[in-house]
Amino acid sequence: MTRLQLEHLWQRRIHAWRDSGLSGAAYAEREGISYHQFVYWRRKLDREVSQTSLTHVRSDFARVLPTMVAPSDELTLTLPNGIVITGCRLTMLIYLATF
């Protein structure tokens, strides 16, 4: 069996294990495979997936639109996902900037 075939075999096994709802040990025993090999491949494939997903992370800047409001020394930030952060005082930000 080639390395690629072996990797595909373990990808199918790990996918089937996740669908089974069993613990890793119970799944390995049911399938007649070594639990240590199961753990090795699960970690190896999870690590590869996480490294691949890190290289495909999209990073964008949020659009900031100025609005006309009454002057205030209180800052309110509204994030694109709807979260509003209110209560940051301009004087506090200036004070923190000195550090």
C-alpha cells in the first residue's frame, strides 16, 4: 500500500470514528485496529488539517464609515458582527498611549 493510499484509509477511518460516537479506544477495538496507530493517525491528520486551514485564512480590513455626531469624550465602537463597545473615554485612551 502506498503512503497516499494509507493516508486515505486512515482519513476514512477517522471520519467513520467521528460519525460513530464511540471513544477512540472503543472504535479501535471494534474495528480490530491498534489504538496506538489510531491515535497516531488522528493526531497526524488533525495537525495537517489545522496547518492547511491556517494557510487559507482570509484576512480583511473592516470598512470604517465616519458619521456626524455630537462631540463627546466617550468612544463607541460598532464592529461588523454587531458587537458594540461603549464607554472608552478619549482621555483614558490618551493616558494609555503614554505607556
